[in-house]
Amino acid sequence: MPLWLPVGMVAGVAGWFWLPGEQAWEGLLLSMAALALAGFAFGRGGRAGRSVAIFALSVAIGCGLIWWKAERAGAPVLARDGIANLTARIERVEPLPARQAVRVTLLPLSCSDEGRSAGVCDAALAPQHSRLRRSAVGVIRINIPDENAVPGLAPGAVIALRARLVPPPSAAVPGAYDYSAVAWFSGIPATGKALDPVKLITPAPTGGPAEWLADARIGLTAHIMTELPPGQAGVAAALVTGDMGGVTQDDNDAFRRSGLAHLLSVSGLHLTAAVGATMFLALRLLALWPRLALRAPLLLIAAGCGAVMGIAYTLLTGAEVPTVRSLIAALVVLAGVALGREAMTLRLVAAGALVCVLFWPESVAGPSFQLSFAAILSIVALHELQWTRRTFEKREEPWLRRLLRELAALLLTGLVVEAALAPIAIFHFHRAGLYGAAANIVAIPLTTFVIMPAEALALIADCVGLGAPFWWVTGRALALLLWIAHSVGSLPGAVTFVPTMSRAAFALIAVGGLWLALWRTRARLLGLLPIAAGAAMTLATHPADIFITGDGRHLAVRGLDGRVALLRERTGDYMRDTLSEISGREGDDAIALDDLPGAVCGPDSCTATLIRDNRVWHLLATRSAYRIDRAAMEPACAAADIVASDRRLPDWCRPRWLKADPNLLAKTGGLAIRLVDPGVTSVAELQAAHPWAMVATDHDDRPLPQNDPNFARRAWAARDPWRDDRPADAGGMQR
């Protein structure tokens, strides 16, 4: 039963993210309090009533904790885009050699009048939400191109720069990555890019531990980048310092497609290798002294050395939340080893999750927390099964049979982990890997036992100028790792794209997986029912047919063959990949809207005729800033069901169903439009009343389709959906 305590807190946090606003959050808290009282009152002191009551209280604690932190975490969001001359102190530096830039996190000290008018300084950073009672300035993340960077960019330095600042972007379309939520909890009210060369006002202080660690991290990354070729150097730096700025986009995509992306993020695997190697060396070296070996608790001393190494490695890599979570788990394991207890148990996983939820409740909603704990939970639960223990326990047998048994255990573990991670990957990234289990059988031992030790020896040997042989070994091993990633990632069917998974389906699968992992009796098999229900809901969900980004510039139409047609031929790689993957296809498969059957495009606009479920839909979208005559535009608007534009359209442009121009998109954000069982989902609807949600500005107050689930049906009822009585010359606007 104690294993369900962190599950209850996670459920409370997830409920807060899922539910729309304060009334719903208060309802959750009160209902859980009522359930807890009922459990204590009617449970008659039995285990069942007490368990229900404690679980309900843990849900309430989780909801209250994340609500409390959200109210106090975020700095006021930048009101609008602007250009400002800033004087700021550097808090963090992240080199991005693959992008030829440096990312700095700044604490603004002062700014120009134009910056104040843009809302950058604390006098203008007024709270955007009435319930917030803070006006402190948060940190700002700025990308500085290499040509505008200067020597001396280090934590603590004061710089002056001219930068274009924008509010943290919301999701481009429903279901895409929403950076505004992450920025809120990180206290980041604005992001931007330096426009002119930076001026160093005050050099960074020296001598402090924080400055020493930051300098060591930056210097170590720079040293590694000079010792290996660019592709290998980026991966090598990521393994040691956690800096992924040197990993090229192609390599990053290959690691993602092959299921090896976890190797690039410093977390449990890397920390385990560092701690394990330290313990191994400490035990072997201390055992060389017979008197010490006979009288001192060497295992306890080795565990202490491993703990020191884990803490140092965490600090060196920047103490990111995933690394800190792994450190907490490692320290609990070391404590269990020192006490002579079996450390790798489900209670260890529960303890680590409980600590993480208490300190970082917002991480529950992110893929990092979910992926890491799903992986370790599935591994521990699998190897605690009696069948698994009997099958794969060590025994006296020939070396070949022992090797085959260990390989089978690795393969089974990999398959179970892949199955546990697949729903999370689909929900957050709309993709799932197929060959990750096989790739990890080779990649994990290669990274743990070859690459990381060789790289550590190379760095140590560099102190005396003898690191070249070790760098050669590291380079060859990294080349093999990159070959595995690219080869597996390029195999046919290496990645399966799934357009969408609803929150309800994801919740059902998560509940079923936890039920399977935590129960010990045959009742655990009941967890298969919600998993099957969630999978069925996902397969039965029809993906959206049209996506419109929040700025109105980009539009994607999902064709009958599943391919995505994009409005603008010069759509950037990020937006192309986002719109394609959320539609269930790879970015390289996207086509231009001009090539979509039924579409007629000109330099200024496109019309498209779409047939869905025996209904004919007409779409009109503009794609230039040039004026279009009313004589051509007005009949085209009247002939269209949906009009999308990145410029404000006049009132006489009246489509039959939806006009998605900046007047509407400023309120709704990006839109996902379904033509089968017609309906509209918006980013604002998904963000609801959370603190980072989009703020309505002074636009018109037209009723929004996404606020009325029956809007689409009533719109269709107003006309005959089975008859196309619109002008045949719907594309005449182009002529």
C-alpha cells in the first residue's frame, strides 16, 4: 500500500494540470477531503478504509502543492514583442556550437525607455493575472549568435546588449510542445535574440564555488570539442557535462528515431556509471591494504566515495532536474547498500518519486519525469516477479549458456521498457520507436563500459599530456554509437507516428500500467482492461484535418492519404516537423498545398476543396501581405466554409463557418479543426485558466467555436450538409 502514496500525489498534480480552473481545482480538493473523511468514518479502522483515506489525502496534497507552486513560481509574462537595450547579469551560459550561438540566461538590471514600453523592466512587468501578487522580474533567455558574442561570457558577468524579446511561445497548435508552461515554472517571462554585438560591462567574479563549477563546465566542454571531430565531440560533451549544444540536428534525430535519445541526457545511466566505477575502484584500491581490508567497512567507505562522486557529477553537469532525480535515487541505493539491505526495490522507486513530487511537482507533467520513472518502475517490477527471478538468476553453468541467458534478460527488459515508454512517447511526441530494445542492448553497454571510462581516462591523462590514445578509443567507440543510431533510425518502420492521444486515453493507460506494476496478486491482470480501453480510444480517434498556427502564418491540411500539405513552401524545419508529426507523418513527407488534389493556389492565396465523410468543405487561406481586391475576396469568403489568414480580415469577409484571422487567433491560439464529426480544438481551450494561459486582449468578443461543443453541429444544421450549393467559381479569386 505505501507504493500508492506517490501515485496519489502524482494524480493530484495531474488533476490540477487537466482540470480547467479554480472552481474545478477547489472541487477536486473538497471531494478528496470528503472521500478521506468517509474512509476514516466508514472504514471501521480496517485497512481498506484507511488506505482509501490516505490515498485521497495524497491526491489533495498533490493538487494543493502544484497550485501553491504555480501561484508563486512564475514571473509576469512579457506583454508583447519588443526591442530593448538591456543591462543584465549572466546567470547561466550554454554554448550551442551546432547552432553557432551561445544561450545565456540573464537577470535584467536596467533597460532603456523602449524596453520599458515593451514591458521588459519590473515597472512594466505588471501581473497579467488578477490572482497573482508578485511583480518581480524573472530571468530572460537570450540566444547570442557567435558573431555577436564576446570573450568573458560567464556566470556573474554584467553585459549590455540590444535584443528582440518575445513572450514565451505557447503551443503552435493543439498537441504541440507548450514552452509557456515550462517558462512559467522556470521564472522566464521572455526569450529573445541579440541583435548587435554584446558589450562586457563587468567581468565575471572568480574564486567562488559556483563560478568555479560554471567555468569548469564551459572549459571542459570546449576542451572536448577540440579533441574529437564535430559530430563525436558533441555527443562526448553531452555525456560528461550535459551540454547538448554541440549535438547536430541530424545526430539528435537519429538518436530519437533509434530509441537512444536517453543516452544524450545526463540521468540515471550516466550517474550509475560514474558512481559504480567509483565504488569499484575504491573497493579494489582499499583492498590492497590488508590491515584496512580486515578492520574497516570497505563497502561503507566505497558507498561514501560513490555518493561524493555522484554529487560532484551532478553539480558539474549543471544540476538539472532529471540529474538531481537520478542522484536522489542513487543516494537511496547507496544508503541501502551501506545498511546491507536490498536497494533496488519498488519502495526505492516510490521514495524517489515522492521526493521529486514534493520538490518539483511541475515535473510530473513533463516527459522527462514520466519516461524516467516509467522505465525504472517497469525494470524493477519485471525483475521482482518470481518467474523472472527463477529464469534469470545467476547459476553455475557453461559460459555460453550464461551469456545467452544474460542477453535474453537484456532483450526482455528492453522490450518491457519499450512497451512502458511507448504511450508516453506517443502522448508527448506522437511517435514510438520499434527497434529501441535491440539498439539499447548494444548501445548501453558500449556507452557504460567503453565510451564513458575511455573518456574519463582521456580527460585524466590530458593533465599530463598523454590523453591521445584514450581519445582515439573514445572516438572509435563514439563513431560506432553514431553508426548504430543512424543505421537503426533509418530502418523502414523504425518510428511509428500516431497522430493524437487524448488525455483520457493516456490516463487510462497510465492507471493500467501502475496497476500491473504495483500489485502482487493475480488482481494485477485487471490493469490490462484500462490499457486496452486507452489503446482502443487512441486507435478510434480521428485526427484533425486542418491545423492553423496561432500567428495564422502556417496552415496544414491532412490529405486522404495521410500526408500533410503546407500552405507555405518555405516553411521552416521545426514548423514542418511539428505540423507533420502531430498529423501522424514524418516531416520529410510533407507536400505543398499547391500539390494537394482539389487545391488551387496563387501567389497570394489558396483555395482547397476537401471531401470528408461525404461532405464537401471549401477552405480559403491567404499567404502574402499584398492587398486583394474586395471584388475578388468577398465572393471567395462567402463561398468558403473556413478562412485562415495571418492578417486581419474585414467584416465583409464572412465564411460560412469559421474565420481564423488574428482577431480570433489572439484569443484562441492555434487551432485543430476536425471535418469528420466537425469540431474545433484550440490551444487556449487546452490551457484553460492556468497561470500561463493566453491572455485575451482588446479584440472583438465574437463567440468562439471551441467554447461551444455543439457549435459545429448547429452550424451544419443551418444548412444542408449533403448539398454543395456554393458558387462553382470558388477559386476565381486567384484569377
